[in-house]
Amino acid sequence: MNPYIFEYKGFALRWYTLLILVAVFLGFKLVHSEGRRFGVDKDFLFNLCFWTIIFGILGARLYYVIFNFSYYQNDFLSMFRIWEGGLAIHGGIIAGLITLYLYCKKYKMPVIRIMDFCVPALLLGQAIGRWGNFFNSEAHGAATTIAHLKSLHIPQFIINGMKIGDIYYEPTFLYESLLCFIGFMVIIIIRRFKYMKIGKPTGLYLIYYGALRFFIESMRTDSLMLGGFKVAQIVSVIMFLFGLAIIITVSRKGKFEDLYNDLDKTNLRY
């Protein structure tokens, strides 16, 4: 699969780069739209998204480099060539969450509330970003056969792209992309439920993506490792447990307490 959209006189645009930009743009539009519904200042949201995305990308790269340090230690400059691939979503989530927390605290905004605005955008961004892995021929599963790929009833161009060298591989990027998109749609829908509580969208995201990624990671052959364990699976378990704790905590509140869609009791101005 050709990772470039076009090349001209030394300038090249990669699919990976374009898809990240598309994911960022759509993610910001989603967060801004939800924030506007609750009267959140647009400048606050723009600056929040800007810094969260910047540090999220840096965190995703740093996380990847740390667990692949043996590869990068002899070529220091390659650490900065993000467009070639090598972003770990868990590193991005951790760095983005820290940035969001600090920024919200600075302006005395409710962290969990703002996170609820962001998680659908994050899932959509993850769904889009996985296609960058497809064009870079990474984030795939174990070797398989063309017969198996055809039995999945997926488009021929994906089957062709899963042939790396002379071997066909399991399209785990596709599984994760589709499941992230389903999760995005589900949270967008249930977030409008009358008795949805503040914090539940965030908790559901952590549970859903934690379980999803644990399963997908068991199929991948290019996992980041810590000793004999896959790092992504360790972090996924932590995400799942943290999300479960959030759901249990908010579910203990009264039926009409801290409702996500209660606009009359919303105070999100700084």
C-alpha cells in the first residue's frame, strides 16, 4: 500500500498526516458543537482542544519511542519523524487527559463534564486514525490467507493492502476502526438520554475502549512490550477498571442528580 497521496519535487503528503488532520478537525467540530449547546465559551474550547491535541500527539509519540527505544537510540532524528507512523494512542490519551485536567483546573471548569464532551470526538478520531496505520502497513495482526480475507467480505483494496511483502495479514486496524466508530455512535446517542448522568459518557468510553483494545491487542503482532506483557493490554485493564469505578460512583447518585442534559443547572462559564 502506497503511504503517499502524492510526491512533488521533494514534497510528499502522506495519508497518515492527512487522516490525523481530518480527525483533529472533525473532533474539534464535535466538541465545539456540544460545548455550544451548554454555553461554553468558544475560546476556552478552542484553546483546550489546541493544547490537548498538541500534547496528545507528543505524548503518543513519546510513549511509542520509550517502548521502542532500542530502534531509535541509534537514529535520534527519526524520533521526530511522526509522519512516518509510530503514535501510540494510549500515550496520547494519557497526555491529553493530563493537559485537559490542568487546563480545566486553571479556569475552574468541571473536568469530568468537559471530558464527557470530548470522548465521542476521541472515538471518532481513533476510528479515522487507524486508516493511517493501514496506509503505513502497520498495526496488523498475524499472517493469514487471502481466502480468509475474502471470507470477511471486505473491499478488495483492503485485501490488497493487507499483502505486505508476499504475506497477507489480519486487518486488525479495520476491526478497531469499525468498533471505535460503533462506540462513537452509541455514546452520541445515549448521551442524549433523559437520565444520563454527568461522568457516564467518560466511564463508558474507558470501559468500552479498554475492553476493545485488550481484545484487538491479543491479535496484533507489533505490540509494544514490557517484559513479557503487552503494554497496551496492561493500560487497557487500567482504563477498564477506572471506567468501571466512574460508572459505579455516578450510578449511586439520585435519579435526578447531576443529569448530563439538565441545561437549567449547568454552569460552564469561566
